[in-house]
Amino acid sequence: MKKIYNYGFLILTTIVALSFQSCDILENYFLNLPLKQSIVSTGNGPKISEIETFCLSDYDAYSDNINEIDSVTYLAVLYRTLTAAENSNPPPDSVYLTPGLAGQNINVTVVDGDGNLVFSRNLPSAVAADYIDTPYEIELTTSEIILLNDYLAQYKVDSNLCFTATLTMDNISAGQGPPYTLTGQVELLLSLEFLAP
Amino acid sequence: MKKKIFLFLFILSFQFNTSFGQVGLGIFGLAPDDAGNYSQPMATFLGTYFNSGAYYSADLPEAFQFKFSIIGMYTFVPDGQTTFTPNPEVSGYNSTGSTATFVGGNGSYQIGPGGFLAYPGGFNVSSVPSGIYQAAGSIYGTELMLRYFPTITFSDVKSGFWGIGLKHDFSQLLPSLPFNIALQILYNSFSLDYVGDDPTSYINIESKNFAVNVQGSKTFSEMFIIYGGLQYENSSMDLSYYFRDPNELYPSIANTVQDTSVDGDNVFRFTAGGAIQLMPVVFNLDFNITSMFTITGGISLQI
């Protein structure tokens, strides 16, 4: 009788252990990660431009869990104008958008860490304030998305994937300056797929 | 024998630790109201889990009886639990549409004056196997049931649970009834706590689950039992977590510990099942119609 109980317990334990380990109750998990980079373009005109670099490793959700990530893919990108931004050369701590700033073009260009162009777009309106309450979602072409995802797939080889964003306003025609200041932000939304635990 | 029991209990606890620890990854990026909605299926599941498997017979003898039961469960997650309506409470962002709960699929995103508001996805959970064990002693038609697993730490996560149940067989008061009838009250508590060194990974879950049921059973040939019951239950979960604010839309509460409470979707349950007594071992199987349909099967040592 004791043997029956022992074998029964062993069988039950094995069944439970196997069912827990073979039944993947949790599938791969997707986390949407926004990469937000502010850019302050300042100068006396007629053209002002600034470059900023941002990297995936700057974000804890990525860097803390990189061993569990199965894929990194592109979801969306936008530009928006900030009324104020952090000054990278203090003092003062903040710099402010030049009131009434407008020009011929507002251009947003993003290049990946390998120096390949991700996209370059002139925004529909060259009035900076038009994008304060209404960010502009930049539509990438199919080929641009493919190239970007190919770059993102390199995280398995080089975990520190970076991008360089350039914000430019050409032929400034309005605004309380010089100097003129365009405070903007480029936001890149990525999807991180995590392996099931 | 003690080693075997501990091994079995360890396997059960390991599965819970691993699964629930991953949920924090999504919760860390949500403001408190959305975090509660995102994790509500967890509250519902814990209520369903802890309020299951508590009986297979309403008959309690006058003489002393002891039971030890190991119960397996299989819970189905309905589609209605996989999404929720976002409530960002930020000007310029909508409380419309849907996004995934932690058992759902992909998370959604919105664009507003503050840029992207991105929601986490879920784990695409459609069903959950689980198990539990319990011990019960009864005399004079009254039973005390206990569930307990000591708090253990595994991979920076500490968790444990305990439960208590009290049941009384009222059959003697209703001798005309052709079956046994009993009233049972249950209370179960579960906790999970991050105890690692990274303050930005802090999460604490406290789950409290209550149920009261009226159950009936009839035994045939002293071997076959048919049983069923109607149960009222509720579950609540207190959630405390480090809010990372990845969307940069909540500057006043970003990078602080936030608290929220969420009630599970459990209210009523109907149970129907059968058992076979091959004394001193009893095998039972029942079906539970509740917010998450659950099948339970158990093996009990009854002496």
C-alpha cells in the first residue's frame, strides 16, 4: 500500500511539473517603448539647426531586460514642438520657443547608428507653433520601415543601437528674434517583444 | 515523505513567482487608474483560483475526520477580460478605444499634445493551469480547512499564501432532505513582493479573497458522490508599484511608488461535480461556472 502511495505521489508530482513546464500559459509579451528626444535649434538665422543622439540603452525597459528581448520593431514616429526645453548649456535651465517662429521649411531627419538615413521630411507647415498641441505623425514608406527594422534587428549583435535626429528650420521669416530658438521633440515608438517566461 | 511534499509545493510556488513577476513589466509604465484596469484579470484569476476546490462532499461525520487534498485546476480566460478602455486622465488624450490587459494581446497607443501615450501589451493568456493543496479536520459535523505556503524568495520575488475555511453540515437539521447540505465560508490571502536591490523594479501585490457557499451532495453505494453548490465570492487586490512614466506625461507622480486597488470580476459561482471514494483515497472532478470557467480535479487522502 505504501508503495502505491509513493508511486502515486511521484506520478502526480511529475504530471504537475510537466504540465506546468510544457504548458506555456504566458506567450511572448509586447511592450511599446517610446523614445523621446528633445532638440533645441537656436541661432541668428536664416537657418537654424541642431543634432541630438539618442540610444535604446538609455531606456531601462530595454537595457534591464535585453536578454529576454526576442525582437525590436518600428511602430510609429512623430514630431512635436515644445514650448520650452531643457537647456544643454546652462544657465538658464530652460530655453523657450521663439514666439511666432516661422520659416520656409521645418525639416526632421533621422539617421541610424550605421550612418544610414532612416527618413528626412519637411513638415506640412513651417510655423513652429502648429505642432504644439497637434504633433505631426510622420508616415514612413514601406522601404524605410524595412531598413529601419533591419537596423533594429542588430540589437542581438550590438545592444547599443542609436539614432541621430536633426531639427532644421530654413529661411526664418517670422519670430521675435534674432536669436531664434526652435524647441522640438522627435519621438520614435518601438515594439519590444519579450520571450515568454 | 516530507521531502516529496516540499518538492511538490515548491513546484507550485515556482510557477506563480515566475508568472506574476513578469506582470510588473507592463504595470511600471501605467498610471494608477490604468494599472488597476490592466491588472484586473489578475485579481479575477486569484479570486477564481483561491475560491475553487474547497469541497467535494457536503457530508461531514460526527466522528473525527482528516483530509489532505491536492487539487489541480484549469481556468479559461474569456475574451472580455483581454481588453480595457484606457483612462489616461491627461488633457488631450481620449478615454475611448481599447488596449490589452495583462492577459490580452498587443497594447495600443495614442498621439496627443504630449506626444505618444503607449500602452503595454499582454501575455496572450487564454487558459491557466494551476494547483493548490489543503488540509482539513472535522468533528461533530464541523470542518476547519487550512491552506498555507510559507513565504519564500525566488529570483528577487517573495511570495506566499494562506487560507482558512469553515464548514458545517446542516443535514441533521433537515432530515427530510434526500441529500446532505452544508454551509462553508472561505478566506484566502496571497502576497507577492519584490525584494531586489533595484527600486525602479518595486512591485507589491496583496490579494484577498472571500467566499461563502451552500453546497449539497449525495453518496451512492458509499462510493460515488454527486455534489454541487452555489457560491458568492469576491476578490480584491492592492497593488503598489514603481511608476516609471515612460510616456513622460505624468511629471507630478513620475518615478514614485504608486498605489491602486482593484476588485476582481468574481461574484457568483455554480459548481457541479462528482467524486469516487476508494477509501482512504477520494478522486473528484468538478466544473465551475463563474467569471472564469474552471475545471478542478483533486486527489484526497481521507481518514
